[in-house]
Amino acid sequence: LTPYSKIIELGCGTGSNLYVMRKLFPEVTLMGFDWAQSSLKILEVISQNVPKEIESGHFNMLTLEGKENIPIDQETAVITIHAMEQLANSFLPVLNYILAKKPGIVVHLEPILELYDPKNFLDDLAIKWHKKRNYLNGYLPVLEELEKKKSIKILEKHRFYFGSKFHEAYSLIVWQPKL
């Protein structure tokens, strides 16, 4: 993320990721967006206790309400950490929004259903859990199709084999829109 002057987290929740990033990237503009007002209030408190402000704003990833206030451009790294997972198969609006804004890079740390091996017993159980919880479903195949159409370039798709007794909440997808 070091080449980017701005890091925007969509679905920032409690702001804990941005708090850590403030220590890692002290000079970068950090911004967190979430639909929950309580999340934004927590982020305001965090921002008052770090050397450089962390900006925040309202954004609903399902309805795109608040999108007009998100300054995404080529100098921006957009990240999601356990936020896309809540969209189940309703991710197209936010994906299309991100594509249209053409950030420099997009980084997702999310549970990715398609990275499990259904022939593996534990993975099969994780797939069942993932589906029961209605987590992100179909996102990676859509990204792969966009890459075939040369709309994006997938830089990384990686399973960490790390999670809970139910599933792996940490898989990485990194991609860039084509200019």
C-alpha cells in the first residue's frame, strides 16, 4: 500500500484496521466508511487519539448511499476486511461502483467460498458453514471473468489456511482496474 497517498476502508466497522494502519502509514490519508453511525462515532474517538486524523463517512455497501462523499481516484487503495462477506451475492453494485472509480488498487481480506476444496472434508464443512451464514458468494468468479475481459488485473488470490473451527475468514484478493 506504500505507493498510495490515500487508503479507504469500505465497511470499516470499529475502525481497528485503520488504527493499525495509522501506525504503519503515518503520513497517508486514511478514511473509513460504514453504514452504522456507531462505527463512525468509534472512528471519531480513535481519530482524536492518533497523531494524524482518520477521516470517516457514511456509506452503505448495499444501497451505495453516501458514495458521493468517497474520494476514490488513481492514488487510492481501497480495502475491505470482513465487510464484503456481509453482502452475500449482492456485491455487484459496490463492485461496479469501485470499477467506475478506478482506484489504484483494491485489497480484500474476506472469506472466499471458491478457494475451498469441496473434496476436502474440513473444507466441505466450511463451505456448508459459509453458505449457512450467507457470506460472500460468487465474487471471485466475477472478478476472474472481469480479468478475462481485460477490465481488471488480479494481482493476488491467496488462501491463508487460517481461521476458526467453522471456516477461514482470511483469504486475500488483490486487483487493479484497467485504465
